[in-house]
Amino acid sequence: MRLALLFGLIGSAKASGDYFEPFPTCADCLPASVHDAPGLDSVSRYLPANSPPPPPPSRWEKLRRSFNKKIGRSATPDVGIIATILVSLRDVTSIAVTSPLDRVAVSHFRIQGLAEPDLWDALEYAHIRPWVAAGLPRPKVVLPLPAAGGYPSQLLESYAVFAGHRKGLCKHYKSFWQCAEEQGNVPLETTLVVGITPTDLRGEIIRTRSAFTDLQPRHGDRAFVDLELGLATSEDKPDFWARVTDRLQGFCGTVPEGFRLDTILLTGENATHPAFLQALRSALVGNGYLQRESDSGGKVSFVHEGGAVIDPVFASARGAAQYARWRQEAPIGCEEQDRCEEKRRRQGKHVELR
């Protein structure tokens, strides 16, 4: 199993221009101390051997996991390792923000050996409440919805990186329908999220309007991770960068028929390595997105060359932190009344005068 954990921490119906929220009105307003609590994005990586996709847990496996949890153990050994990472990050970030940790939003790559419940069980074992999980309140709509209703039950690295670059977000995120309509007016964007670390070469192709869609991955999304092309192996392979170029060029050629890449986003510790960027450019030339490797534009937007460049190491963590902030400011399962913002402003002024 290979795992990369990145997470941000912090203590349609319409008629006559009016929006009808699918959630009931909240009984009370979030206090300013909760709504405005500080947050921090953090990153950690756990890199054991790769493994094939896990089959659905059998009845016996479910019973064993449940029994382990009831007697105070981690559901599985891997869950215990993940929980240890989460606890260490919780402790460090709690010190950094000088306040107790409230909840976390975890983003991760599409890991073959990781079952979705592993993350939820790890958070439960670490006594940390998740912002991203199944079993959250569901919108009151007729259409069939996934387990978490209108909220994502997982936050994949590619979508978090998308959000970290301020893409796929909405202005009215506190209103379920207004956010959905706002994003519905945005054109679909085909994005390549790609990077290299000491242990792997990875890439994802996503086509989405929303960074925090409840459908992750979406139908047609592509992904790969190559553990034989991590940067640490480059000295042992004379043709290493040629192989990286071939792998990237082949992957870029898997864009769904009728579409082209619009944007390139980077992720991972070594994504800005000059040789990697050169290999990526060569792959884009091979697929017709650039005329030559020295092109700065062409038919695809290379965000790394923009003005406000985001460090690829923390791009996914920034996106997860953005989602956590949204969820902190918009209560799950209910809609706040308009008076709540004014009430919090008064609370803030009262604190300043004390």
C-alpha cells in the first residue's frame, strides 16, 4: 500500500429568484469562536510497498474490524499506522495554531491498496472528527445521491490541488443550490495533475467544474502511479528521464476522446525538478500541446509559469484546508439564517472591547 496524506486543519430548485435550501434552518448560529477559528495546512507521507486494490471486505473482516475497535485497537494494522501519522500532524498543528484541533479534511492520491473506510477508522482511532466522510446529512432531494449526500465522501489529491489553485470554487459556498448553479455556469476544464517524488511518478487527468464535487473520481477520470520511476532511482537508470517522458506522453494521450488538456498543475516534492519539467514539456510536445519544448504557452495552460506560483508540495494541503474552511463556516446538514453574520460581527466587536 502506498499512502500520501495531505490535510488542512481547523480548531435544484429555484423560483422567482429565491433559492430553497435542501437542508432545514439551523436552530442556532455558529459562534464567532468556531466560525473564525484559525487553521493550517499540513502534509505527511507514508510509503510502504504497493499492493493491488483491496476487494470488498467480507462479513468476517467487517466483524473483526468492529471487534478491534470495540476493544480499543485499530481496525487493522494499516489503520493504526495511518492514525499515528494523523496524531503526529494533529499535535504539531495544534501547537502552530495555538488552539485545540477540532476537525480535519484529508486528501489523498488514488491509492490502490487503501480502502475508503481505512481513513475514517484511522481518524476515529486518533479521536479526530472528519470533515470528509460518508454518513453526513443528506440533502432533501429526490435524485439518488452517494452516501455523503451533497458532500464528498473522499477528497482526492487531484481535486484538492485543483482547489489549491483557486479553481472549481464558488463564491456562495454557504448555499447548496447557489453554489451548484454558480459552478454550473463554468465550463468544464480538463486538467492534468502530475508530479514526481523520490518514490514515484504520478498523474491524474480530471474533467470537472467543481473541486469539491461529491463524485470523486468522476467517470472518465484517469490516474497512474509508477513506483519504478521515483526520483530516487534516477541514478541507477541511464535512460530514466527518457522513460519518464514516454510514461507522461502515453498518459497524456489517454484524455477522453473529443477533449484536450486545458491546464497542467504540479504536485509532489520534486515536481519542479528541471529534468522533470523538461520531460513533461517533451511529453506535451509529443501530444501536440506545445510546438516546441521552449514554448511558454501553446494550447495548454502551464500554471507553474504563472505569477502567483503555489508550491506543489503543499498544493493539495491548501485545497484540503480550503474545503475544511468551507465546512467550518457552513454548518453540515442545516442552513444558517441571514442574521447569523451580524450576530458574529457583534460578538467580534464585544471581544475586541474586553
